[in-house]
Amino acid sequence: MRPLDAEHALRLIRRGDGAALARAYAANRAHLAPWEPLRADDFFTAERQEQDVEQCLVDVEAGRGYRFVIESDDGEIRGRINLNNVVRGAFWSTDLGYWIDASRTRRGLAGRAVAAVVDFAGSELHLHRLQAATLVHNEASQQVLSSAGFVQIGTAPQYLRIAGEWQDHLLFQRILV
């Protein structure tokens, strides 16, 4: 576990996190809706979240992805940071994604968590590059990325289906080595 501040720590997702993840997603359903794909009701259940945890563990074992949670000192999950689609070979790159509990935004928590995961990607995974994408109007996330050393590299029209619509995204990268 890596401390982020006096109340929060970052750790890899682990078996048994399903119930806490379900509570976190349910509590943040409205907050996350504009930034994520449409979610079926079963997404917000402990059973579904535990299934997702199991897939995360398979991905870690295969070296395809690393998913972290931000845990508060009361044991609740207050956010997620994901390294998805890890590619080796000539690329040595991954996609970064994250979200923070609505009650914890604007405190620098996302920035500290992103910095910690960037450090992990470089020191533990020895990756060359991280990429992240934000909705064009998500200025808060763009600021987090900029503060973590990411630079904007382009725009991707209709990049992801978010909130039920194909939406344009700004693309960012950070070169590690």
C-alpha cells in the first residue's frame, strides 16, 4: 500500500473488493455517468464487481493490466486508477484511466494517485509510454494529467461511447524512458 495523504492509500485491487467497489460505484453513479459508458443495473452489484475483480487478477497475472483502488482510512474505496491494455514488444505502452469519489474531488487526490501509478509503470513495469484520453470538456482531468507530466498529442473524434454517445476525446501521453 502506498500512502497518498493522511486519509488515503493506493493499492492493487484484490480478491474480496467486490462489495466495497459496488458501494463506491453506487454512491458515485450520478457523478460518474457523464464520464463513463452506460452501465446496466447489475454493474452496481457486489457479485458483478467481484467478477470484475477476478478478471483484473487474471489480467495482472498475464501482464495485460494493473488495477488500483484508492482506499480511505475507513476501509472504503474512494476511486480507481487503471493501467489497461499493456503492450510490450516494440511499444511498451499502456492506457491510463481513473476516477475519484465525488466527495473527494478538488483535493489533489487524483493527481497524487496518478503520479504514484506513473511511478509504478516506470519503476515496476519498465514501460516507455502511458496514454490517457479525456472528454474534450473535462478540464479537471486534463489538469490532473498536465500536472503529472502528460502532454496533449491530439484529438480523437468519436473515440469512445460515453454516456450513450460517441464522443470526441483529447489524447495525452507521458514518455517515461
